[in-house]
Amino acid sequence: MTIRWARLFWLLPGLLMVCGRAGAFESTELVIPRSQWPEYVNSSSIAELPQVRQVLRQFDEGGRFRIIVRYPGGTANARWAGELIGWFIAHGVPGQYINRELGTGDPDSLLLLLVTGN
């Protein structure tokens, strides 16, 4: 019986470290509906989207985060997400901080997740 408690005692610091780190991450969700996407895409039309401005503002403020761009699936939507990612990269966001993932839950929108943490 005492050996089991001794093993649990040694596991406790590791469990506390893992649980403590899980609470250190935060995320912000920003939705870009298809209806809000500019008909004629250029640098200034994308820059006018409030969601895009928020991402750039947080990046400029030195916040350490990853950008996850979720798209609804399909070739056209994958191109749409790729176009947005390319725009972020062209405006100074390093590509290693951006991931593209399938699945938004809404067939007519992109979901931007800003995940911050240690």
C-alpha cells in the first residue's frame, strides 16, 4: 500500500505541470463570412476586413500566437483559405505561425483561430 502512494507522490508534480500548462493557452475565434469577402480581391480590400486587422494588430503587438485558418472543404474553399494565408504572409506574418485546417461547421465562412500561449 505504501509503495502505491509513493508512486503517486512522484507523479503529482508532473500532473500539476501538465494541468497548469493547459490553462495557459487561450484562443480567439474570428469568422469571415463569404458575404463579407470582397468581390474583387486586392491588398486594400482584404486589409479592410476587421478580422484581418485584428490579426495583424495582435501580431504587431508581439503576441506569440498561431493562426489556424479553418475552411469548409472543397477546392474553391481551399483556394479561398490559401488566398487569405498568402495575404497574411505577404504582410509580414511568418508562414510557420499559420496552419490551414479542414472544417468550419459553416459552408460559407472561414474561421480564424488565434491561439496564444507559452
